[in-house]
Amino acid sequence: MLFNKKAETTNQLRNELVSVSLKTLINLAKQATRINLHHTQNRSQQSGSYVSRFKGRGMEFDEARLYQPGDDIRSIDWRVTARTGKTHTKVFREERERPVFISVDDRLTMQFATRGVFKSVLAAKLAGLLAWAAEYHGDRIGGQIFSELECLELKPQNGRHAVLRFLSAIVGKTNITSSANELGTTALPKITLEQVLARLTQHTRPGSLVYVISDFRGINEQTETCLAKLAQHCEVVLIFIYDPLEKSLPTKGRYRFTNNERDVVIDTSDEQRLKNFQNLFTLRLQRIESLAKKRGLIFLKCSTSEDPFQCLK
């Protein structure tokens, strides 16, 4: 009996390397209270003058009042000014609940790892930590989970229920259907990263905090345009997921990779092939870093062998 329990525990640990359970994501709640979701200082260090004081929490119109010396002329309410003959300024108030939208990549390229956990498992844990942190800070939580064949979006809602709904969607424990409060699913043949990010720009409100957790395979000019458009009205954080092997192949050896359907053998003694492989990763990483710096986005990297909490902390 003791042997069976030990074997069962071992199997559970192995399963957690390639898939994530709802219980694991729920257990991240306490740890998430130590995560800070205010990234303005980090962005200012990366992007210089690209920081806007209007980014972050959404701003809602409150009232129009008489213009006072020092008011921003861009906030002048021209309609009220024309109607009354006196210059009026729009006054805004900060939304108490900021929408936090978490986009999670679950494509086939994320079902991979040589160390630590699968990229998909790491992405799920990062998303779980961020969702619980947002709930702790009183923000609304929504999300997007996408694969090559399906893209599911959940409209931001507040409270623990919203987090559990999002986490359940990630692990596939519940079948979430369209309703008045949910944007639903879209089935398309071979969904691209460009299409996913284009949908993101349509479904996120100005002032939202948006996380995109992905290995960013397939990034191109169109995806960069979508992210730039999103960054005009939202605070955007890119979390780049990678496996150490993608960054640097081991030298001098033949290595077999499999997805249980197909086998691939890579001979790393071929120096040119090794160089080409590493260049692809380096170019993708540099492209994302350059985009983040140019557009004022926050950029984080997280390896499959790293602790997701430490990456966010």
C-alpha cells in the first residue's frame, strides 16, 4: 500500500511537469499577494519619454468645471465652452477597478521542455499568479487562451469567481460557452499570432493592464503593429517564455526529440546548423526587446527552469 502511494505521488509530480492542475493554480493565491502589478517605474527605465501619465488605470469623465490656471489645455471641454461662453475643463476620475487582461499562448510550440516544466505549464502558472495578484489588488480579471485552432476570450470581471473561471479555462476543466458576459470562442483554421493580437486590440478597454505570455513564435511586422496599437491605450507587459535548449544547444552530440508521433534527431556537431539554430532564437529575442523599448512596453523573460514567482517578483 505504501509503495502504491509513493508511485502515485511520483506520477502526479511527473504529470505536473507536462500539465497543470486547477488545484496547483488555486494554491498560488497566497504567494500572489506579494506581486506588484504597478510597472510604471520599470517602463520609464526602458522606454524613456514614452511613458504617459494617462496609462495604467482607466480614467472616466466626472464633470466639467471652469478653467483654472495650470489646467491641461488638452482637457478643455469645447462643447461646454461654446455653449456657456466661458472656458471649461473636463475633470476625470480614476476607475477603482482596473481591467487586467491576461493572454496565454497554448499553441503546440508551448508543449515543450527539456528542463523544468513545459512552456505551457510555466505560462499557466504565470497567468495564475497574475490573476490572483489582480484579484488581491481589487482589479477585474479577464483573459485570452489561444491555440492554433481556437481562441477563447473572457470578459474582465471582479472577484474570486472571475479568477476561478479564468483558471478553469486554462486547465480545460470547464467548457465555457458564449453568454452576455463572455465574448466566447472563435474557431478558425490555423489561427496565427497576428490574428490573436488583433482580437486583443478589439476586446481590451483603454486603461487596461494587458499581459501577453508566449514564446512569440511567428512574430512579424503585423504582430508588432498590433502590439503598438494596443500600447497606445493600455499598459502592456510581454512575458517571453523559453526553454534553455532553445537558447543554446549542447555541443558535440546527437539528440533525439519526439512528440510521441514523430522523431527528430539533431546532430550538434554540425557547427553551421548549430549556429543557424541559435541565431533564430537570438533574432526573435532581439526583435521583441527592440519592440518593447521602442513602444514603451514592459518586457520580461522566464525560462522553463525558473520559478515563475521569482520571474514576476
